[in-house]
Amino acid sequence: MVSFGVRLLTVDGHPVAVLQRGSRPEFNRQNARLEILAVDEAGSAAFLSALRRLMLERSVLRGQVLSFSGNQYNMGAAGADFLPRPEVPVEDVILPPGVLDEILRQVVGIGSHRRALRASGQHLKRGILLYGPPGTGKTLTVRHLLSATPGVTAVVLAGNSIVFVTQAAELARAMQPAIVVLEDVDLIAEDRSLTQGPQPLLFAMLDALDGLEGDADVAFVLTTNRVDVLERALADRPGRVDLAVEIPLPDAAARRRLFELYAGDLPLSSEAIRVAAARADGATGAFAKELMRRTVLLAAEAGRPPRDEDLAEALDALVSARGALTRRLLGASPGPPPVPPSRTSTVRASVMMHTEEGHALDRARQ
């Protein structure tokens, strides 16, 4: 990377000298600079036009999966981190029938048919919200979307990096087709009636959703575990969130598919997996994944391959009372609360206690 240099160029017959300066955040110079010297204005215009075109065409960011992070001198300055593009086949995404197809049509299908949509005056910018309990597959669905869109620039913001939503939208505009993923969006988009004080990140996100032209081939994919606390303005204005899709807890059939998926090539019988899935009511994909790991661990501690009894023992531990917190952390339903004793049984127990006390008093008098 050149931090200081002079380049002598000829652009469309115009001689141009360009002084290149790199950014120096430690000296409060946040951006790189180019200083152009040309014989006439036409030379400068030709150079700038060619530069902008080549910056977009040959950018190292184009077609990559990126995240943003700050630097040690200015956390407000976004630096790009390259991430490997996930490889998640459609078979690994276990959702209710039709749900994944609906998501793919909105995110991938619109991009695939951008020419037809533009020709008919339809907008391409879209927003989709995936919501549901933890561990049900929202992040896995996002990873599948990224694997199904090779060559599309994607910016994934999660945790602290979500503060760079403005920069992500600007990059997406320049590198379209693009996808911007905002995970756990409730962290910055909580309903204003539930909070106090200014919410600059909320307004930055709303501006990012509103700031792109309708024909921009950019998809915003938002995820949340807490849809009930989201700011209503996300859905009140057309063009922010066009589609909200619930990713629910898996039903019995989906649980069995999840258990079979994560069991993989383990030497477990189909009957043992079926019984385990039936017992694990309210379990999520995260729960199934952890269950199979515990199964393998139990067998490894015994120095042998996994058996059906290892699966049963691991499941017993996860569904026991002491595993309640673990189940909750894995997104599984905590199960029904203990049934309180009925009033009849309470009265009966009281009568029996007083009766026993009466007998004891009678014996004492004798």
C-alpha cells in the first residue's frame, strides 16, 4: 500500500500528475487523498471519471463477504474485515414448508430478475426481517442466503459492528448487487416508547434503509429474537421492511430432521433418533447440535463409538431439572413449570397432619 507517492499518467491523451497520500489516523487524517495536476480541466475530468469507474469495477471489496470494525485511533472509522463465504446447502436449513422458498424469492429471486423488474418500473431495494426464538435457524438461514449468492457483495454487521450501518449502506450502494445483514437488530432498533434519550443508531439505520434509490439492487436482511420490542417505524414506512418471516420452534417432524442432520454418520439407530426427537419437545437446532456432541463425548469417555444408550443418557441430562438453564441458553423451551398441589390435596395433607398430632397427644396423655 502506497502511503506517499507521485504517479505520472496519460489519460485519453491528457498528461496528468497524481500525488497519492495514504490515511494517517494517528495524525487525524482519516482518509486517503489524491491531488491532481493536469494541463487543463479536461485532463482532470478524464482522470476522475476513469478513476471512479475503475474503483468500482476492480475494487477488492466487490463480491466479498465483509464485516466492519473500528481502529485503535478512531472507533468511528470503519475498516473492512474479509470473511469466508459460507457454504450452507439447502438441505441443512430445516424450516416449515415454504418458509425458505419465500425468503429466497425475496432476497435472491428479485436480484436474479432485476432486468425484468427494472424494465417494468418495479423497485429492487428490499428489506426482510427474520424473527423468532433463539436457536431456531435465523443465522443459519442468513448463511444459506450468502452461500446462494456468489459474487454478490455482502456486509454482515453483528454486535459492536452494527454501529457502522451507514458505512455498510454506502458500500452496498457502490457495490450493488449487495446484501446488508443486521443481526440482532433490536440492539439498535428498540421501540422509542420503551427507551429514554436519543437513539442515534436507530436513526442511522432508518436513514440507511431510506437513503437508497428504489432501483438499487440491495437487500437488507434483519434478524431479531425480540420482535415485540422493535421500533414500529421499521414497518410503518413502505420500503423499509417489505417482508417479515417468523422462524418458529421446530415441530415434531422438523425436530426429527434436525436430529438426523446433526447425527450425521454417527452409528445411531433411526429408532433411537426418532424417540429422542419425540422426547425433546420444544428443542431447537442448537439443542440438537449440542445433544449430538454430548453423545459423542460420553462415548469417547468410555473409549468406544457412540451407542443409542449414549444418546438417551445425553438427552436425559439435557431435559433434567438441572439442565433447564442449558436448554434455555440453547433456545429450547424450558418445559412446563412444576404443577402446584391442588387445594384438595393441601387440605387433605393438613387434616392428616392434625390427625397424627392428635394421636400423638392422646398417647402422651395415656
